[in-house]
Amino acid sequence: MKLAASDYDGTLFRHNKVTEEDLRAIRLWREAGNLFGLATGRDLNLSLVEIESRNIEFDFIICNTGASIYSREESGGLTTLQLLELPGRAAREVLRHPVAGESNYWVLCQGPKSWIVNRASDSWLTGLGLPLTPITKEEGERLTGLQQISLEYNTPEEAARAVELLSQDFGSDMTVHLSGFCVDLTAKGTNKAEGILALLKITGWPVDDILVIGDTENDLSMIRRFGGYVVPSARDDIKQAARGVYESPGHMMLDNM
């Protein structure tokens, strides 16, 4: 049995769609007795919105850049396998940090619940009708038990600068992830590679081979750990860390069945 883990945004979800070709490849992959799931920086809510609207078959979801892990039950429900929490003071200290004040929004993730403090009307999340509960900054600062704090900037350069500054101040007990325009903070040591390893340890699934594919900075941990792949849109430095390039996750799975 093999396991395939795909990043979502920019990898499985490309050019504002998930192709029928990829959906068919996922189906064939699973029918052959293999496992498929997402390894994403999105939280559970935003992942399920995409999965359900696009009819994506899956066996697991690794959310919040590895902090939250879920497996799919035969009944179609979800089993929570892991929820790694940020330090209790994280929301208060991060949201008061000057670089967080430059973010277009703050999304605060706690298991199946997600809250948003909107700070800019032009954020891509604004007006999408997503299952995010609006709260004030003060309410956000009081939240505890979070798996991830997500920020968004107007350019990748601004996001990279935010990662540098946040890592300097919080890197001793949090991990700061860069993904294009977005910055995510999770528990120390959390990443997609560790999420996959935790998934296998908890489930005991007898996996013989692990295939991963992504496109951006927060995919590097699993690409390096498992000799993974990237899609053509990945930057050159991300491609250099990969074993090779596939047109899509579907191509990767069909080529490795």
C-alpha cells in the first residue's frame, strides 16, 4: 500500500479548479488499495469546503501545516488524530506584534472552529462566505487552545519579512511558516513532514512508499523528507529540492501505481 499526500493551493487546486483528470487519478489510486489525502496550511473548515464542493475523495487531511490531523471513517465522518496547540499566550502576543498589524487578516484556528479578524477589504477571504466567525481583535487576543494563527500580506516579500521578524521573537516556542503571501504560526517543530509521520504512527497504516507533491515553501519539509515532487509552477529553488516535476498530483499517482 502506498500513500500520496498533496498540497492543495497551487498543487491540486491550480488555475482556480481541480481537474477531472486529477479527480479520476485519485479515484483509481484509491481503488488500487492506496491512500490519498491533503497536506495543507488550510484549517479543517477551509479544507472541507473545497473537498465537498469539488467531490475530492480522500483518506486523511493534514491541516494547519501539520498541527491538525484527521482520518476519514468508513461512514464518511472524520476522526481527530492530532491537535497540537500553540502556547496559551500565543494569540495575545502575536496579534500585538507590529508585523501582525500589517497583515490583511488574522485567522485563528482551533480544531473545527475558525475565527477571523478582517483588517483589509481586499483580502481574498473577504466575501467568500466561508465558515469563519468574525470577531474583534480583543476577542481574538483572548483565545487559547489554537492550532494555528494565519496572516496574509500584499506581496511575497512582505510575507518573507514577517517570517523573519516573527521567527526572531517567537521562534523559540513556535514555528513560523512561509507560503507565498501567507504566514502561519504553529507549535514548535510542526511541519507537513512531521504531520505525515505522526499520521502513520497513530494509524499504524502499513505503508510501503510515500509520495508527496507541492509547490511552495511550506511544502519543503515533506519534499525533502520523502524525496517528493513539485508541479511546474513551483519556483526554481523549490524545484531544486525535489526529486522531479509532475504536471499534477494525478500524473504523479498514475505514474507510480
